[in-house]
Amino acid sequence: MHRLFRIQILALMSVIAFCTAYAYASSERPSPGGEGVSAISGWNVSNIQYRLADGPSKTSSVEFDLDGPAATVKISVQSSGASFFDCVNTSGTHWYCIISPEVGISEFDELKVIALGN
């Protein structure tokens, strides 16, 4: 009888430990971030400006605003996602991204912004 009581106590302690660990893990909230084109995106992108290169058939940079602060931002301008370009925060939530090597306008088929929280 005493042995059965020990097993029950051990099982109860295991359940409590598991529930506590599960509750702690599910309470962690990640910072905003994401990649997407709908509700999964962590930021809204606005005031997008494309800059032409010296030769007007290529794009040299993109500028835009995010609706909140971010630590790291990168962009891609081709749906193939072959290249991602680093962006620099110029002030507040305004970002400037140099496209190097420059991409021809005819190859520029999307603007994908990937941001990571601060």
C-alpha cells in the first residue's frame, strides 16, 4: 500500500512539472517579425520610393517607412528570391536599401520586405 502511494505521488509530481513547463513555454511572446503579404506580416510598409540608377533601365535603391521600429531589415526585388539586400535605418522607422548589383526594371517583379524585431 505504501509503495502504491509513492507511485501516485511521483506521477502527480511529474504531471505538475510537465504542466508548469508547458505553461511557461507557451507564455513566451516573440517580438514582431515576419515575412508575408497579409495578416502574418509584423509591419505595414508605406511611402515606398524606387530610385533609378544612372542608366534609367536599372533600379539602384528603395526607400520606405515601417509602422514600427525594427532591428534588421532586408529586401528582395525578384520573386525568385535569389538576392536579399541589406537596409539601413536612416531615421526613426525610415529605411534605405541599396540594390547592388543593380537590378533591371524588367527583372524587378516584387518588393519583399523582411524585418526582424528590435
